[in-house]
Amino acid sequence: MVSLFAGIVRSTTGPDPETAKVAAQSEMHEETCRLEGYKESLKTRDRQSERDHEFRKKRLNHDTARNLILYVTCLLGIGVGLYLYIAKGEKTIGSNIVTACFVALLGGKALLPKDKE
């Protein structure tokens, strides 16, 4: 009698095979959609990384060109200042130009940088 009752309970509880099939398909569809969404987010992240990399390369190229122009201008200014100081005898103007260009060449930083601790 117990086995008969257990058989009835087992056969009447739980979803029927068709319902279980539909539930499994909906779970598979949900997982497939989640996977596709994750793939798209990775593609978006990769494209953003490429754009960031291109931006950093352009900024680095512009910084390099700007620094090169600054160095050439400062060196020319030091040359002109020395010419005025030595050859023309313009002591105040020549020394001021040399000093200004030298400080600009250093970028306003001290000659001996502080230790970073």
C-alpha cells in the first residue's frame, strides 16, 4: 500500500515531460541571450580600448612635437642671448635672455629634484 501511494505521488507531482522540455528550452534561451550580451559587451570594450589607445598615441605625438619646438626655441634663445652678451656687449639683455631660456628649458624645475618618498 505504501508503494502504491508512493507511485501515485511520484506520478502526480512535478511537471509533465512537455512542460519540462519547454522550461529547459527557456533556460537555454536565457543563457544564450546572456552569452550574446556578454560577447557584445566585450566587443564594445575592445572598441573603446582601441579608441583610447589611438587617442593616447595622438596626444603623445602632439606632446613630442610641442616639446621639440620648445627645446629648439630655448636653445636658439640661449644662442642669441650668448651672442648678445659676448659679441654685442649687451650684458643685461643677453644675460636675461639666457637666464629665461635656460629656466624655460628646465621647465621651471629645480636642478636637483627632490627624492620621492
